[in-house]
Amino acid sequence: MAGSSAPTGVWVETGRTKVFVGALDWPGWCRAAKSEAAALDTLASYATRYAPVAAAAGVRFATDRPFVVVERAVGSATTDFGAPGVILEADRAPLTAAEARRRADLLAAAWDRLDAVVAAVPAELRKGPRGGGRDRDAMAAHVTEAELAYAAKLGLRLRQADPTARRAAILDTLRAARSGAPTDGRGWPARYAAARMAWHVLDHTWEMEDRATP
């Protein structure tokens, strides 16, 4: 990415077969490839797709900022499976009230984008090169099921809650989070939780958009 703006800080998570890169201050703006260079190029190419999410959250977002790597991490089996799975040192930093609210707002905007795409794309999506891939309703259900597991990492038990109430509870928890460390030693820090959830929502949102075309 070229431009004169201040650089965007990114992290790099390197596994054996996949490399994830993501923007520290932009939950959900995260892509993967087989190499760090390719992952950074892909992340840059998705800036224009992330911009509407930031706009919906009311957060100013520039698509022309260069990247600077601020943290690297060794990936795990989760990385190679296809998800960013490492809690960074940066994730453990305390949040101000404004920072916590901003991250929750970006996650909420990612959910809104997902809902809009689910309503717009056909039920049957184009299959992958090997004939695989979930169709729209199955993919939406998969995202919903993942939200239950992610909520538990924040100390929430929401299996009986409807989707609207579940999302509201997650957002309220993230907006109230100030500590960078999970309270029970097993859960997720708020920064990581917002980033992981927004990544999962947008990853499938963008997949639906891509596979909606013939």
C-alpha cells in the first residue's frame, strides 16, 4: 500500500502451511496466504472491502496507509487449519473506554454487513474448485454456532438466547472490557475476542459475496 499517512500496525502469525496477517486496531481486517508477503498483499487488497464496515461503525478509515509489522507470533495447528489462533502480547494491553467501544462498534458493523449479504445472495452458492463449500444458510448457521463458542470465551453462556440478544450481550461485554487479560485465565482478552469474532464474520461474509457470482 502506498501513501503518506501514518502506517497501519499489523501482526504476523506464521504456521507451517499458512500465514495470517491482521491490523491491530481494525478487528476483522485479517487475511491469510502461504507466505507473509502474499498475506500482506492480500490484506492490502481487502482494504476497500473493509472500508464500508468501518464507515458503518462511524470510524474513519484510510485505505492507502502502508503497513508496519509490530508483532510476530509462531502459529499453531489452528493457524494451519485456517483461523488466527494466537493471543498476542498486544492483545493483553488494557483498553480505554473509547477503545473498547470502538472495537465493539466495528464488530457490530461486521455483523450488520453479514446480515445484509445473507439477505442479498442466493441460497445456493457457487462451489469451490473441488466442488466444496457451504451454501448460504449453512454458512450463516456455522457463524451463529461459532458465536456461542466465542461468547463462552468471554464468560458468557448464551445458548438459549436468540441471535439479537446474544449479539447484544457480547457487545455489552466487549464495551465494558478494560483489562487486557481474561478474568479466569482461560478465556480471551477483549482485544483478541473482538478481532477473532470480526474476522470470522467477515471471512464468511466475503466468501458469500465471492461465491454468489456464477
